[in-house]
Amino acid sequence: MNARIMLALVALAAPAVLSAQSNEDLKKQIEQLKVQLKAVEEKANAAQELDTRLVKVETKVAGDNIQWGGDLRTRFESSTWTFKPYQQFMGFAQNPGIPGNPYPFMALTQQVPGQDYTNSVQWSTRLRLKMGITINEHAKIMGRLTMYKVHGGADVPTFNGSPNTVQNSFNDAKVPGTDVLRVERASLVYDFPMAILSIGRQNTSDGPPFEVKEGTERQATPQALAVNAQVDGIGLKFPLEKLGLPEGTLLGLCYGVGYESGFGGGGNVKASAAPVGFNFTNVDWANPTTPNAQNATLQVNSIGPLKDTTVLGAMFDMPLLFQLGESVQSANFYLGFNRFGNMTDIPFGSTNNFPVPAMPGMGGMPAIQYVTATNNLGDMDQWTATWKHKVGDTFTYFASYGHIKSNPNGKTSQYGAYWTFPANMGGTQQLAGFGGLLGDATHSQTASAYYVGMRWDPVQTFGVGLEFNHGSPRWFTYSPATGEASEKLGTRGDVWEGYIHWQFAKNAAFRLGYLDYKYSHAFSGWHISPGPSMPGQSWEDAYDLGKNPMLQYGFPAAVKTMYASIEVKF
């Protein structure tokens, strides 16, 4: 009996004992899970902290890896522009001359007297930010951003006959415009064992020997007399030391695109249309000497299909180190060749009052116009050579020579003035316009220029320089702008420049200079121009600024500019 009671009591107590043991085990498991969870959280926090530290370190390393520099220039200018008398083209009228005259229309012109234009106060600011990023031991990225603006100036320059007042991708960082930072240079440079490759927006502005005046190291690959523009493309340089030539000798090849036809004349279609001038057919000429142009209509022409404009180039650079007497001399010799293929009349860009300005009785184009290429005009070859010699530590001189030859295809720019003939006489005809390559659409023409200068630095902080350049009547160089009022090295005529450069503090300098342009012929800076205005007349006589030429725009005969600037490098 007692045994039975004991068994019953044990049976009744067993669930309670087991329950107590289960609760105890469960508590232990929960505590163990808490410990494990805390360990996991600590590991996660540690990983997060490590990741944060790594991000900070990587960010700092990347930031340290970007090398920044640049320069700031504030410049004051006072200029006088002199225009000699010329005949302002106004349109056409029927020629009342002898019956059967082979020239049934005559150009109407308005005599413009000689005049001077003075801009005595002009301020500008230019900021250039240089950057370099090392990707690895072989690759790096190089760039330069530029802001250049005249104080109070317009975002789009007023067209004055000079190509640097047609704002486009070749000169937008070189011509005063907005306060926007524009990409002047941006390229990937990769150093292969046998060559150096560069892809992107190339170092093609401010090339040798511009560094002499600036007091800096060489800033670009092509010579300044050849190319001074923003060019997108690819370049390859081959070191030639292994061939026994001096250390640093290079042979370079390059390819660039000057005009992308898919984003200009025609866009994504084979042909498009653009306003290219005025049609004078229905003008009521109340008086042949005082035309009433109110009936002139905008001429819209079909353009395209066009071909891309390309640049193929080669360069040879050789540094020299030698001794004359007891002094060590350093010099550089540069050779260059460029082939500009399928050149267009103008690239895509924007400007004011182009191609025909507003005149009394006739509405002009809108204040800001977009202009684009209308025809491929042919090819052009360009050769340049430069010698730069530094004598000791105080004196440097240089001499550059350039030669060009056009290879026209018979086409001309469609910008100009029109008259509608009867259908059996050809319909709408262009009677005046911007012409073909170097003023001759059917025959090859040549031109040349030279550029010489020197700089003397009697002490390390003070320099004096003098430069001179001359261009023949048809001279053209691929330099849409260098930051001056008019492209100096594209001048047809003579330019003198003198300056002093005083470094008054570390990385800060004052520059005082004087520029004197004397133009011989119209269309300086252009690769296009119309042919002679009269039958039997030579081009050189037709556009000699001293012979009262007939022009659609006035071109200055002389420009005199005094400038002073503060230049800071950082």
C-alpha cells in the first residue's frame, strides 16, 4: 500500500520536476542566444566602423590624388580701332547699262567714311583651373576648366567680321563670354612601353612659343602658329631616344574632328535648311543710291548632306642641350604638319547679327542666331616650324614660320545675298557671299606667316619682351582666338607687341603691355572669303583695306591696345 502511494506521489510530482528543468534549460538557451546576438551586433558594428573608416581613407586618398592648380587674371584694356573708307554692300539693282550687258545686275553700295572707334575702359576676368588625376603607374587624367568674361559684357559677342566673334566649341573657353566654367582640356593619357596615348579634348591651345611671354613651361603640343583651339581627338607620341636622338625627342601623330556633320548641317537627316542671308528680288529700289530694302526677304537654303571635317597631323619635337663658350645653352626645334579635310565654311555656333546685319528699312536677324556649316569646301595643308633658344638664364628668343596651301573643291559658302532669276536662267542665284577657301573656290592658293620674339629677364622677378608677327594677304591659321580682341597670329598684316612682367610677390605678377595691329587685307582669321568683286580684278586688290574695298562688314585697318593685368598662380 505504501509502495503504491509512493509511486502515485512520484507520478504526480514528475511533470512539475520536468517542467522546472525545462524552464531552467530554456532560460539558459535564451541567455546563450542573447550572448551570441550581442557578439553578432558587436561584429556588425565593428564592420560598419571599419567600412566607414575605409570610406574616409579612400575618399581622402582620392582627394589627395587629384592635383589642383590654376591661375587667375584680371585685366584692364584701352583700345582704339581705326577703319579706313570702304563701300558697304547693300544689295542689288538691275543694271541700266547697254542692252545685252552680260552683267544685268549691279551691286548697290553705301560709301562709309574712315572712322575711329575707342573703348577706353574694359575689364575682364579669366580663371583657369588645372587638374590631374593619377589612375595607376601608367594612366592619368589631365584637364583644364576656364571661365573668361568681360565685366558687364554680353554672353554672345556681337559679330564684327572677325571669326572669334562666332562662338563655338573651338573657342568658347578663349573668347570672353559667360561666367560658366568651360572644359578647355580633358584627356586620358596612357604611357605604353613604346608610345604615349592621349584620348579626349587635347592640349591644343597656348602651344610653343607662347610660354616665353607667359613665363611658364610649354603648355600644349601643337605650335601656336599652327593650331590654337580646343580640339577633340586622339594623339600618339613615340619617344626617339633609342634611335640616338637627344633625350625627350618625340614623333607624334594625331587625329581630330573639326566638324561633326551629324550634329550640325542636317542633324540626323540627310538634308536640312537654314537661313543664309537675304533675297533682294522684290526690293523696291526707290532710288539706286538710297535703296528701300523693306521688301527683302529672308533666304532659307537646303544644306547637307555634309561630311565630317577632320584633322590629321604629325609633329616632331627635339630638345637640344649644348655649350657655347663657358655657358650651357638649351633650345627646342619643332616641326609640324596638319591636313584639314573636308573643311566647312563655319562650324556650328552662335553670334549676333550674322550673316546680314539689320539696316534701315529692313529687319535684321534675331538678336542671337545659331549658325551652322552649309558646304564642305575642300582640304588644306599646313606646315610649321619653330626654333626657341634660351641663352643662359636671362635671355630667350624664338622664330616660327608657317605655310598653307588650299585644295578647294569648287564649292562656296551659302551665306550671302540672293536674287531670283527666271527659271530658264537658273532660278535663285547667289550674287554675293562669303566665298570659298582662301577666296578662290576653284584654284589652289598659298600663304605664309612668320612670328618672332624675345624676352630678357635681368633678374628672376622682372622680364621685358618684344614680339612681331606678319601674315601675307591670304594667310590663315587654325587659331580662332587667343584671348585678345582679335586673333593676333591670324593677322593679315603686321602686329607688334611689347610688355613688361614683374613678379612682385610669390606666385603674383603684374603685366603691362601694348599691342599694335596693322591689317593689310580684309578677312583676317578667316579661311573663307569671296572672290574679286569686279571682273578682271585680282583678289589682293579687291580686298586691300587701303583701296576702298566693297565689304559686307567693316574690317579694321588698325587696332591699338594698351593693357595691364594682375596674374596670380596657385
